[in-house]
Amino acid sequence: MSAANMGTLNAEDILTPAELAKRLKVPLSWIYEKSRDRGQFAGQPLPVLRCGKYLRFSWPAVVEWLQRQERSVR
């Protein structure tokens, strides 16, 4: 079980939308689109932590999401 599922996160694993876009090498607009319910990719939106008006992303949760997407398109 990952740290994200256990409820413990390291501060360095929390990313802003811009940091996540840079890490994934995608446009910032892709991050915003995939984090919305209507922007689902293979049935699931990108997992997001909402802190008021701010969006943050857990890197371990994003990695798990990417792995699920890869399995679902095969």
C-alpha cells in the first residue's frame, strides 16, 4: 500500500499544478482539464487535493493514476 493510501504524505510529494505539468512534461492546461470530472481519462479524473481555491497533487497518487490509465488502455 502506498503512502498516499495510508494517509501519510511527504511535503516534497505535494505538487502545484505547474510543478506537476513540468514533471509530466505536459501543458498546464492538460493538468487542469484532467483534474476536472468532465476531463476524465479512461474513466477517472486526475487525483487532486483541493485546498480552498488551490489545487495540489500527491505525486504517489498521480503515479498510481497513471499506472491505472496504462492498464486500462491495453
